[in-house]
Amino acid sequence: MSEIRIGNGYDVHVLTEKRKLMLGCVEIPFDRGLLGHSDADVLCHAIADAMLGAVGLGDIGRHFPETDPSYLGASGERILRETKEICQRSGYSVSNVDSIIIAQKPKLAAFIPEMVHRIASALDVDVSHINVKAT
């Protein structure tokens, strides 16, 4: 029987002008975006943190530090793909993701199917194994 591990991830970035709003590897039309060294995709960052935490490998700050210029503007998709590879090198794989975005604005329901598809692709799992909720 294979070992099942569950991780918890959480991320927050401040909204700012003159930035794209990226959530779940999808550009969301909005007048502001999230500030960060990477593309500041809080959903992907939270998922990556949950993956790393589940297997006891720290957090994304340890693996993708703001001090590393190679991650300047890095996409959430890249963070997810590289986190998946880090976990695989330690003998683990992702079986499913259940996530939630908490945001007053913008409304996100119309973008969730594309987020699910892109997250599933980045993690190389079936879309039926990815769930994204927004409140």
C-alpha cells in the first residue's frame, strides 16, 4: 500500500497597479495584479507549498528564493512543474489537489475550468484530480 501524504499551502500577495493578475496559470482581466518577484500566482504558490510540505521539503521560499534572478517573473506553471520534479526526486507524486482562492474581486468562476486544466497539465495529472474553488 502506498503512503498518502497531505500538505497545506497558503499564499498572499498585495494587489498593485501595472501588473498582470495571474491565478492558476491563467491571466485574469483586472485593473491590478499581484506584486511579487515571480508572476505572484498565489494559487500556484499555495499548491507548491502544500506539495513541498506534504513531503517534508520546506517551502517555495527555500526552493525558489526572491534572491535568485532566474525566478524573476517566473510563471506559476514553472513553479508547479519544478515543484513536481522536486517531489518526484524524493519518491513522491501528486495524486490530487483541492484548493480555494479567497478574493473579493474579481469574480473568478468563469476562469476556474481553465485554471483546473492548466494546473493539471503542469502537474501531469488528470483534470478530474484537480479542484479549484473561489469565494
